Amino acid sequence: MRGTDEREFHIVTYHPEMEAMKQRKLRYHYDREADVMYFYFHRPRKAKTVELNADFLLRLDPVTEEVAGLTVISFSQHFSFLQGKVPDDGEVETKTIIKTLLA
């Protein structure tokens, strides 16, 4: 039954790697003209791309298979509540993002 009270829940499992990831800074670059947001650790680099869906692309280090970044196409459509609040370039502590996502 679909109704206005129906909510979708995502189960997040704990992985030991999450502790190490919390200490890393996530950098980003927003291309306003293309409406594409690039998230990456350290610096942009060559990576294997895994299409999560048409607009979300996970980037993996080809050697270690660690997450190298994430590309979000049509960023403003997915995150309209952030319009005008996100600088074109910057960085954020990963633990802040994880805390927000798990709240």
C-alpha cells in the first residue's frame, strides 16, 4: 500500500573501514554550468566508475578498490535545498557527512 505515510528506510551496516574514512576530508568541486558535483578524497585521479544509477557515479581506485570519489549529475535537482549554500569548491570532514546521513 502506497500512501503519504510510507517511508523508505535504508539499512546502513557498520564497517571497520568507516572509522578510517571518518578521519579523511572530502573535497568537492561544483561545475555550475554542467550542474555536476564532484566529490573526491585527496585529489582528482583516474578511477574505475561504477554507475549506481543514471545520475550517481561511484569512483573506485582501480588498484585498491577504495572509494576515490562520487560524481552527482543534475546536482541541483537532487539537492535543491542546498542551492546557493554550497561554494563551488571546498572540503568537509567526512565524519560530519556520516553523522548527517545517519541522523
